[in-house]
Amino acid sequence: MKKPLVFLDLDDTILDFHWAEQRALSRAFREAGLDPRPEILDRYSDINRSQWELLERGILTREQVLVRRFQLLFEEQGIAASAEEVGRRYEELLADGHRFIPGAEELLRGLQGRARLFLASNGCAAVQESRIASSGIGPYFEDIFISELMGADKPSEEYYGRCIARIPDFEASRAVMVGDSLTSDIQGGIRSGMHTCWLNPQGRPGRPDIVPEAEIRSISELPAFLVSIGLL
């Protein structure tokens, strides 16, 4: 039987992005003379998420997102600081270090040799390449698709089309897109005709317009889903 093609998102699917974000933000704020209060960091996370969703819809560019998220936060909170400078330092700090999502290392080891693994990320290339190197996960993947280097962003058809074009013998019926984002991962996978598996550890409410084939609470549940649809 042919091996399944498993596309895995990186942030909050394999590596703990929330941990890295809070850590980098706190340091960047302190270096800029700002108080990294928990409510400010949480508010940044909300704004950041909304800006990336605008990028996914083609409304903002990546360059706009990287600055705008800090501009909006500082304007809203009355903070006198340079969005460009804080944003630049944050990206540098975000690239430093990693922490795995529970079960992610075991998943990669368990699927190695049993599935063809691909990494699909919308993050910034310099940050993601550093985190991939730091975590040592690169060798698990047949190919790594970082949107900034692909010239298109998830969930666009251009992004997934360019990924697929690099994969010999691609078959959508044997491919699965796995990630924590309905708008980026699941929507893109559906558009490409793949199976889809939504990682939703917090039990967030779904959306009637983006319905994954499966929903799991832990990444360790993925092999069982692959078995259930006859791919393992």
C-alpha cells in the first residue's frame, strides 16, 4: 500500500507557538522599556491572529501584518513606542528556541517511514527555519513549504498548488492536511481535495462554512484517524 502524504502545520501543531510568542514578546517589550503585562500580551495575540486572517484573505501583505499588529496594539493601549523597532526585535527573539506541543515528537517518530511527511507553514521564513533547525525536526520531512518562500500564503490555491507541484506522485485521495487553524489549514486542505484533520485542543467552536473531516484534541490522535480512513 502506498504511504499517505501527511501535511503538518508547524505553529501550535508541532511547536508551541503560544509559548514562543509570549516569551519573545515579554523580552522585546522589556528591552523597549514597556511593561509586558499579561493582559497586554493576550491582547497582542488577539490582534495578531486577526491580522494573519486578513493576510489569508488577501487583504494585507506579510510586511503589513508584521508592523500593523504592533501599531494597532500601541494605538489602542496608548503606548509610545516604535512598532517597526519592537516588531523587528520580536521577530529576532521569536526565532530563538522552541518547545514541542505534547505528543508531537512522538508522532513524528511514529510516522517516520510509515508516511510521507510535509511541513506547511505560513510563518516568516527566517523565524521558521531557525525554529525548525533548533528543534531538529527537519529530517522527518520530505519537503518543507514556508509560504514566504513559496510566494503564496495558506489557504490560497496558489500556495497549495505550488506545494503539490513539488511532490512526485501526489494523490489528493491519499493526502491529509493537519493543523490548528480552520481558515488556514483546513480551508486550504478542503480546497485542494485532501482529507482534513483539525487539531483543536481547547475545544473551540467550529464554523459552519469550514467543516473538517475529523477533529482531534491531541496530535497523538492523528495515527488513529489515518487508520480509520484506510491510509495507515
